[in-house]
Amino acid sequence: MSHPLSELERRTVVNQLEHSLEDFVKCVQSVPHALWFAVPPAGGWSPGEIAEHVVLTEARLLTYLRGRLLKSPARIPDEAVLKLDAIIPDRVSRRSGRRLDAPEPVQPTRRWPDAATALAEFRIYRRQAIEYAATTVDPVRFHTLPHPGFGELDGYQWLLFVAAHSSRHVLQIEEAVAALSEAERRDPVTVKEPAG
């Protein structure tokens, strides 16, 4: 079964990957270095840890797709499956609703000390995803892999997911920076520069 993405699907996913790349880069570049590893007052990940999680997710995506997708049984996408195409970008990019715990391999460990090093890695993996989406002739609509929140997603939907995933975390980084900036404004000693 050899059915590559349609031109509309290809344009759609490449556009979403490129647009969310630009948004993520702008957002991460705007994080003050002093806040990179600062933990928001309410807890959670620092802006640098959020960025790292996104990079790690990007790094794993193509390996996951290329290594496992075409090994899954082929199936014809039905109407219910195709409805996910519109749902994924909206539901993933929003910060409301059900949140999933990140699997251990994409948990941050503060491996990139600043925005520049994290973004250098992010650009590598995102460009690979864009190239794959723009050129693949794999029958990605006819094979699925499990996602913990959506169930089975086909290869196209996984590419939509990764674009929306970085958009979701842009909002999280912005929220963390705003909370940290407000805390620093109220009490300058509560937010400390990261070590190193």
C-alpha cells in the first residue's frame, strides 16, 4: 500500500511545523538568562526545563516514526480516525484540560545551560521533521502508533502532534516567565540566577 500524504496534508503539516518552530524560537530567545532554571512560585518546571522537554520530544519523534510506524499493521483510515486531524492541533496546543505526565525519557535534567544551546538542538530535530513531512513517500496515513492521550495516531497525526506540542509549551514558558517576573518584582531575592 503506497499512498503518500496528499498535497493538502503535506502543506498543512509543514506549515504548522514551520510556524510553531518560529514561535518556539522567539519564545525561548525571550527568556531572561536569570530565569532559565528558576522554578515558578507555584512549582513545576523552569523555562529551561520546559524547553528541554520540548527538544527531547522532538528528538524522539522521528526515531519513533521511522523505527516503528511502518512495522505496525496497515489499516484504512476511517472517518473517526480522520476527525483527529482537526482535534489534535487545537486540543494539544491549549493549556487547559487533561495534562499528561511526561514519560521518563523526555523528563528534563537541565542538560542545556542556556537558550542558545537548547535552540540549536531544537532546530536540528525540527528541520528533520519538516524535511520528513515535506518529502516522505511512506504510507504514514495507513499505519498507527499509540499515544497516551489520543490512542492510536497515524504518522501524519504524530507530525501534527509535535507541532502542537511545542506550541503548548510556548504558552507554559510564557506563564512561567510571567509568574517569575511578577515574583521578582514583588521580592527581588525570591528569584535567583541559575548556578553556572
